[in-house]
Amino acid sequence: MSRTGGFFSYRSVAVAALIASAAALGGCATGPDWAAIGQQAGQLRAGCESQYKSGIIKTALATEQCANGPIRDLYARAGFLDMDVLDAYFARREAIAAQIDRKAIPPEEARAEFAQALVDENTALQQRAASRAMSYAASTPMFCDRLDRMTMICD
């Protein structure tokens, strides 16, 4: 890997090492590896979709049910805070799959609805994260030192 090329640069690895060291020294435990959990979830879904395409799983709804339960368990075990948002997303995917099975919507519309369900889930999760951040910021005391009439330093 070159110094500037590749997925990870030396600088990003160094920054990650500093953050991990600071967390360890500060007594903070590192949380779950959400990227790895997301990758596992994608593999679970891909496995079920592969079984559907090969005919082992017979319906689109059964495909969703095959993936949703294990993915839900994966996130629950990791302590995911917004399980209700995840459950709503899974319910919406299952409703879309049921429409596919009834041939109520064409495949291209189903793909668009799955994509919109993901967008809506991500939006809800971002709103939750922002709300938690604002609550934390509002409840965290701020200390300021006055330097002169125009300048304040706060941490």
C-alpha cells in the first residue's frame, strides 16, 4: 500500500491508534464495530437472497423473514439503541415483499420501494443521533474563561 493510496492512509491509521489509546487511557470502552456488524448483516441478507434465487426459499416474504430475524438479533446483541427504527424498516421490507409475492407491484417498483425504505430508516437514525447529541450537549456543562471584552474561550 502506498502512503497516499489504498483504503487506509498511514495518517488515518495513526489517528485511529491515537483515538483508541486515548479511549483506553481515559477509561472509555470502545463500542461495537458497527461497520463489521453492517457487513455481517449484508452477508446474512445476501445468503437469504441467494437461497431465493436458487429456489430453496420460495417467496420474497420468506426471503425477508430469513434475513430479518438474524439481522435483528445481530444488532440487538451489539446493544443497538434504535431497535424500534430497525423493526419498522424490517416490517416495511416484509410488506413490500408481500406485494411482490401477490404480483401487486413490478420488480422495478419494488426495488425503488426497498431503496426508499432504506433512505427513510437512515433519516430516522440520523435524527435520533442528532437528538441524542443535542441532549448531551445541553446537559454537559461548559466552562468559559474571559480573555477580554470580545473573546471567550470555552471548553
